[in-house]
Amino acid sequence: MERSIFAALLGGLLGITALGSLAFVWGPPGSHQPPPPPPSRVVGEWRLLDPVTYENISVFPVVTSNSQDTSAFLTLEEGLATGEVIVRESGSEAMVRGRDGRIVYVPQYNTGARVNQLVLINRSRRPLLLLAGELVSGGKQDRVIGKDRIVPIGAPPLPLDVFCVEHGRWTGASQQFAAANTIVHPSVRERAAVDQKQEEVWDAVRSGTIAQAPAAAPPAKMSMPSIQGAIASNGRTEAYEKIYVSRAVGVPIDDFVEEVQRRFAAATSGLKDERVVGVVVAYGGEIAWSDIFASGDLFDHYWNKLLRSYTIEALARPTYRAVASRDNAAEFLRHLNGHITEETDPGVYRWREITEGRLTQIELDALQPKTITLHRLLLHRTS
């Protein structure tokens, strides 16, 4: 009797288990289990995906479901293209009031232009976002913006701090500048945004990068170009933009960019209710840089320019093709604890720099219409 009862109970239990297993795998013909979400590491409001790798670069997408509305802000490229933003040599603009009471900007030629200062006028109905490292082309020399900032609506002509990236030229028929659709690569951008020293900016342009490979590292597996040669072989000026078109670079930059772009698009195509808002970038096994924005729209606007800048850096850093770990990349999403420097234009923006060891974090907060961090840069300093 006991054995029959035990057998019945065991048979029932096995039947329930089997039924449960069948219920788990059953589905209509042709149906498939949804693919698992991409592996990730969550830090605060951001989620870090696995890296997109190619040659010696690894790019970790940063995604969030909390993308902000940044449509109220104008970018430098958009403003220069439409004429809503004017950039001229310092001393070349005078502001006068017309007969109808409106402010009129009158060109003033043959005045004292300065290497490290331009004049910017925002004539649009939107506040203007500027990022350190954005290149403007023209005038007497090409320049890069020296610091993240916001230029409000109706602001008077702004004395804009810049750095020259075209050593050797100080001539030009036009006083006005155009968008170059270029952000300088991280080694140059670091010198402009963090060190704020013209000589070091020039040095970084000449050498392509100021990052040094470890002394014990064996020769690189990847054939690296001569960034210095790319500049030196293109005429009498050391013009930054010539890096992108020179054959001396040896590796087609556009091909490199397109391959990383293709892999990045494939890696981020399955996102649901999330947007890519930034990246963490590594060269070989070294995490070096991150750019994160308040919205997916802002990231999309800057992404191609940023990727081209990361590519130049990759081509200038001889290293093995090691892949950095996601845990190390996640460290670039944490907020630093260290020395803080702040600058504020009341009611417009707040710029903040935090230094912790060899890490530097720079944040730009818009204060209107509400307080949001438009751009966050974190870098491992090479100096």
C-alpha cells in the first residue's frame, strides 16, 4: 500500500514537472524567444554596453531611458551654417544702434586681431552651445574653442577664448570664420580644455598625440601613420585640418571611421525605450576618454565629428589591440571626488571642473529653462 501511494505521488510530481517544462518551451509555429538584452553595466542613470572594437580602439556605448529635451539649444555648426552666429577676428566688429533702435553689427577692418581671442555674435533666438575643441576655419588662422559654454539670446558681442591650430599663417582676406565640422582629437582637446596653454596645443598638433606608450611595451602590431609628417608635408603652415586629407597618414581615415560607425550602429540597433547619449573610449587596454550628453539628439549631432577625432587619436597611439574591460570603462561614469573649480554666468550656465589624481571631469550645466547637464567630459590626463 505504502509503495503504491509513493509511486502515485512520484508519478504526479514528475507529470507536473514535465508539464511545466513543456509549458516553458511551447509556442506557436515559427515563434522565437526574444533575444536577451545586450550585456551591460548600470551606473547611476546610465547603462554601459559592451565595447565596439576595431583595430586598437574600443568604444563603449552609454545609453539611458532618461534622455532630456535639448531642442532649445543651438549648436555652433548650425548657427554658422544659417548665419545666426557670426565669428570674426577680435576687433573686427563694432556694435552700434541703428535709426530704428535695433543693434547693428558693423565690420571694422585693419584692427588689432589677436591669436587667442575671437569675437562671437549670437543673433539667433536660441542660446548657443559651444564645446571645447570645436574648430572654426578662416580668418588669419584656424582656431579651436577653448572651453564649454553657453552664449545666451541677445548677448553683446562675446570675446571668445580660443587656441590656434594653424601655426605659421597670419593672413587672410576674410575676417569671418566658418564651421569646419571638426572637433580636434583628444590630445589636442585636452591641451585646450584642461591645460589652456597655446604652446602645448601647438605641440600636440605637431606630434599628433602627447600620449606615450609604456616603456616596456613591445613594437606595435598595427602600422601607425606619421601625424607629424601629415602636417609638415602640406605646405608652409601647420594646419590641423590637413591631417584628415594627407596621404602621409597612411591609413584612410574615412574607411576607419566608417567601419567603427557600422559596428557601432549594429551594436546599438536593438535598443528599446533608450537612447545612446555618449561613449567611453579606450585605446588598446587603456580607458582614456568619455563624452556624454543630455540627450540622444545632441549626441547624434556631435557623434560623427567625435568619432573622427577619436580615430585620429587611435592612429597616433601605437599599442597592442587589447580590449579594455567594461568594469574599467564603468569607472568613467562615476562622479569624481577631488578639487573643484567653477565658473558661472548667472541664469545662463555653470561650468565645473573636478580633478582627482590624473582624472579630470568637466561638466556644463544649462541653468535655463531648467538646470540640466548638457555635456560631461571625463578624461585620463596624459600630462
